Amino acid sequence: MTAPVTMESVRGFLNVHRIVIAGASRNPQDYSRSVARELEQRGYEVLYLNPGVDAIDGKVSYSSVHAITPVPEGVILLVPEGRVLETAKECLNAGVRHLWFRHGEKTSEGYRAGIDAARAAGANVVSGECPLMFLPDVAWIHRAHRYLRQVTGTLPG
């Protein structure tokens, strides 16, 4: 059920306001925290989902998407491979309509199953892309990554 990521799906995700980082880390230097900071700097409301952590940066870290009210509009899945399908299904069952899988279908069977489940449920899915590459005014490394993807023809169309 592999489908290419489109700029329409990327824009659809980035047009939401309330985003959960599933798999957020306690480590302030972790990729998940970088994504959260960049989103917050651009006016997004960012929530954390990590059942093993009570709080991150002084904000509640939820143990389940079902515990978040109102339902978040989008979730960026940065969870371990073994939890991708379960987390995707939980998001879909809670009513989340926009899911961003940091890794793509070719990464593993777990990612493929989670992405397929989200697409089958009619969710807007972005997979295998770094969200930082698509945000305005990001650090040069993310702009360079986006530029290289443009010139090589591998940036979503």
C-alpha cells in the first residue's frame, strides 16, 4: 500500500495547530526535543507522549493519546519500531487525522504496518521525511537538506 509522500500531505500536516510528539525524550539534546522546540518557535502547541516520563520541560508527558483532550490534530511518531503500529492505531482510535512517521515503509515491517494502517483509516500520512526540512526559517543544515532533496528530485512533489 506504499504511496508517495506529497507536498499536499506535508502542508496538510503542518496546517494543524496542536501536535503531539510521540516518543519524546527526557534528553534535551534528543531529536524529538529539537522538533518540539522548532515547532513551538513557530507557534504550534506541542504536547508530549511518553508513558515512561511524567513531565518534559515542565509540561505533562501523557501516557496515552486517549488522555489528551481535546484530541490532538496531529502526531509525529518518534517511538521505537516495536511500538509504531500500536501507537498509530491508538492515535487513529482517538480520532487523530494527521500522522507523521519519521521513518518510511522501507525502514521495517513495524513502520510499514503502522503507515498502512493509517492510510487504510483515511488519515493524512507523511512518512520517511524529517519535519524540520519543511519548516520556514530553520537552521542552515535543514535548509541544505531540503535543497539537496530538491536538486536530486527526491523532495516530495
